[in-house]
Amino acid sequence: MKDIIIKVEGMVCNGCENRVQNALKNIEGVENVIADHTKGIVTITAKSEVAESVIKEKIEDIGFEVKEN
């Protein structure tokens, strides 16, 4: 397992957090997702074979912007 932390712009409420969490939990190999709109981050616990690029693409597909660290 690995933890991935991604900066996300555009989450402004709990509804945004839920939208991100639900979308990412559908990715095979993702075990847990915690989105925090106040900090602008998403923390993902996933199996090591899950590519970070797949997660970032899913976040952008649902309308949020991934910020590089």
C-alpha cells in the first residue's frame, strides 16, 4: 500500500469532497480516499500498482484542477 497526496483546486464544500471521494473509490486498487476542501488536498491509500496519473486524470474528469506540488 502507498499513500498519495494530491493538491486539488476547485473543491469548495463537503459536496465537492464527496464527489471526489466517490469518483476515486471506483478506481480498482484504491482502498481509501479522504478529500479536504479547506486544505485543498486529497489523500488516497492505494495498492502500489495504482498509477498516480490515473487518479489525477479522474479528478480532472469530474471538473477539478490538479495542482503540481
